[in-house]
Amino acid sequence: MIRIIGSYVSPYVRKVLACLNVKGLAYEIDPITSFFANDDFTRLSPLRRIPVLIDGDVTLCDSSVIAAYIDEAYPGPALMPSDPAGRARARWLEEYADTRLGDLFIWGLFYQKCVHHLVWGEPGDQARIEKTLTDDLPDALHYLETELPEAGFLFGEIGIADISLATFFRNGVYAGFEADPDRWPKTAAYVERVLAHPAFAHLLPFEDVQRSVEIRRRREALLEAGAPLTAQTHGTREPRRGIMRL
Ligand SMILES: N[C@@H](CCC(=O)N[C@@H](CS)C(=O)NCC(=O)O)C(=O)O
């Protein structure tokens, strides 16, 4: 059984779970955030980041590495296009999403508005939020508007590029941001389409529990909602700072 370590509300975890769902693969999940993870988690994830995948003897970090492994190791619908140019473009859009959209949606908005004060009891960086909303996110959305299709997905069926891009917009909503359909009509419609796909829609009830139930009751509430939780957790009660940025 494949095991995933990482919270349902992390965009990078959601990306991996959507890939597993597209492939029709069963998994178990330990839905923790990296700030509340124990020492053994550091052994599995040297950068102390989520997601982590464990599949028998294989332990992997980084959503892109994990998604590529899932695609190559298992049958089912391909996550990557088949031609070299399409594959290269899909990889670029995945990288753009992970790096740039990650920086804007997660570190510029979601972390500042939703996570920072919950974990550390300190206010988020208001100037950073404003710059993200006024300058940086509009620039990114102008770019996406030139890249995204009017209808359907980027390369036929839903794939890694669609999944990698759309996942960040759900955290955008959690932080109070949605792409304005008057300014970015293609992007707004595309994101709605991708997030409505069953691979994402199936995860929403678990995200709702993860966001609304206090940490002490969360595992129990997720089990009640039908989440396929692992028997063991790498979670702890005391938060600790990340080793990369925080
Ligand atoms: N490039 C990584 C990024 C993963 C990442 O930044 N995850 C966040 C959660 S959304 C995390 O664990 N942050 C903790 C930290 O950076 O200390 C991936 O694609 O998996």
C-alpha cells in the first residue's frame, strides 16, 4: 500500500493525491504539516517538507519527483503527454506552478493569512500580502492567460501540468483570492474545470475537516469522514521552524 505523509490542505500534497486518484491507486495518508512533524520525519524528508511518498522500499520527497514515479511505476492514464515537446512544456508548467505559484499563493498569501498566526501566534506579513495581490499575482495570471486552453485540459485528458497549476488556486480560495473572470476569463474557467475533476473534488470533504477541526480531534474527524489514514503518525504537538525558509 502506498503511503503519503502530508496534510490535505498542502497544494503539493493535493497534487500528489490528485495524481494517485487519476491513476486509480489506493493509498493511506498521515495528514500532518511539516511544522508539527517528529524527528523520524526528518529522516524521511531531509528538507522537512511535505509530501513524502513511501511505497515498499521506495521513499521519495518532492511532489514532482513523486508524480513522475507514480506515472512511471504504475499503469493507468498517463500523467505526461507522449511527445517530447509536449513533455517538455508540461514539465515547464509544472515547474512554474511549483516555484512561482507556490511562492505567490503559499508563501505570499496562504501562509501569511492562514497559517502563520495559527502556528506561531504572530501576525503575517501585511506588506507581502499586498504586494502579492497588487503586483505579483496579476503578472502570473496574465502569463497563464496566454498559456491555458479555452476548453478542456492542456494535453487532452487531465495530466500533471493541469494538476500542478490548479492545486494552488484552491489555497488561493482559502486565503480569500479567486481569479477575476473579467480580467482572466480563460484562467478562471480552466481552474474551475480542473478543480471540478473527480481527482480533486473527491478530496474536498477531507480538506474541509482538516481546515475546520482543531488539531487534537482531527484524526478522529478525518476517519469519520472516510479518510484512509495510516495507523501511525509522524505528528507532534509542538511546532518547529522549517529548515529552508522559516
Ligand atoms: N518542492 C516541494 C515543495 C514542498 C513544500 O514546500 N511543502 C510545504 C507545505 S505546502 C512545506 O512542507 N513547507 C515547510 C518548509 O518549507 O519548511 C514539492 O514540490 O514537494
